[in-house]
Amino acid sequence: MASRKPAKASATASRQRRIQQGIDARPAAKKKTAKKKAVQAGVRRQPENPMPAQHLKKPGREADLDLQPRYLAPAYVGSGKLEGMAAIITGGDSGIGRAVAVLFAREGADVAILYLDEHEDARQTKRAVEEEGRRCLAIPGDVRDPAFCKHAVDRVKKAFGRIDVLVNNAAFQLHAQRIEDISDAHLQETLQTNIAGYFHMARAVLPHMQRGASIVNNGSETGLFGSKHLLDYSATKGAIHAFTKSLASNLLERGIRVNCVAPGPVWTPLNPADKPAQEVAKFGQDSDMGRPAQPEEISPAFVFLASPVTASYINGVILPVMGGPRG
């Protein structure tokens, strides 16, 4: 069975591209957005709009982006918050997942990244983790498949001897102007990836987790405020927030914490593999900070929630990282 998993993942990537082609064929709605003055509040200046006007094929490769997302967080100094632990990150090949993998390694964890079929991106993430002095497994497959989730978890447990943190991060997103434009295939791709995949991974990993372990889910501002052209995606992100709170309550007596990060707009392959190029150029400019975040600005929140050093009394929270009250 294991040898068939990469083939299934490639089939999923091809299916996602077919769904994307259906949406791409629709005429884009005209939208006027006033450009805000970008805010810089970090230790180094981050890129501002316009972003590269670029459209990627699904599932989107970070290596193909004209502006490479920043994930190394060079000013972040590790202090052993995850020392000796082992973590699994779905969608860990690029974007937020890659940035989280790097900081987890910097904090002392071995990291396994699960990804669909973006092999070049996965190799780069693996190199980045190993440069932090930790081990890294890169496992291709589709989190829509419960058998793959169990297979991947078993590989990680065999390789690392333990599993302390699960980061559910893999996602499918595709804008649609009208609900009628969302086909059954499109809807199921979103539901099965974004919420069923979280269930599959949590169910597979929990038998291997001990007291003090944690799960960190990746939600979204769209799950808090909605999004008129991301009806299915917003629904799954709202479901992730409710799943987080419910699972946190369910696992509390076992000493396993469950929390969620809700990012605003972040410069990753997700949106360039979704919106038309002219819309990608404006991505994030209507956020409170007038620009999209870089992945390295989001990843410390995952460290904070995952670590028993910093978050031992934090359970069931949805932590907004949106650049303001509403991104």
C-alpha cells in the first residue's frame, strides 16, 4: 500500500488543477480596493504591495514564486522550547508550514513534513530543518486518505520514537464569485482536505501522544469573519475553530492541549495558486497593516502554542495573527 501513496497524491494534485481550470475560465469580477499605507512593525522590513502579478498551477510550488516568502526568521533565537520533541506538520513543504518547521527545529524538535507532491519545495524545507541541526522526514501523500495519515504517523513514530506535536496545516483554497460556481468536486476537495484531513491526522496521531503533547490547527480570519468569495473555504475554517475547541475539551483529561492559529493574509503559494495574477498583485493590501504577512511573522505563534514551556495553561484558544483587530 505504501508505494501507492505518492501516486494518489499526484492524482489529487491533477484533480485540483482540473477544478482550478473551471474557476479560471469564469470572468473575474471587477473590484476597487483602496491601497492602504503599509505598516512595518517588526525587526526587519517586509515586502509591500504590489506583490508579483503571478498565477500558479495547483497545488502551488513555493519554488515557482517570483517573490520568495520569508521563512527563516533570522532574528528569532531558539531557547529549547521543544527540546527533544518530535513534530508532524501537514502542508509542511512551503508557506506557513515551512516556516513552522524551521522554528520547531530551532527550538529543538525533530520534524516530519507531510505534503502532496511538491517535491522540490519539500527538499528545501528538509534542508532548512537539517541546517538547524535536527532530523527531518518528508512524506508525500494526501491527508484526505485516512490510510495515508496512519501510514505517515507510523513512519514518524518508527523514525523518531515519539510524537509530541501535530500541526494541521494542509489546505485547499479556490475563490469563486457565486455559490453556483462551486462544483460538487470543488466542494468536496475543500471539505475533505481542510476539515476531514484534520480529523484523520488527529485520530491517527493521538494513540502515540503522551501527557504534555499538543495539537495546533491552522485556522483563518475567514473562519471568524467570513469571506464572500471563499464560501466553502470559510466554512471549513469555521469548522476548524469549532473542532479545535471541541477536541481541546475532549482531550483535556489526557493532558493533551489543542489550540489554533487564525492568520490573516500571508504570502504563500496558496493565493497565487488561486486568484488571477492581477488580484495577486493586490493581495493583502486591504488588511489592517496594508500588506500581507510573511510566513516568518506567523510561525512564532505556533511555537508559543505548541510548547509546554510557554502554553501549558492554554487550551482551546483561537489565536488571531491578522495584523490588527480584523485583517
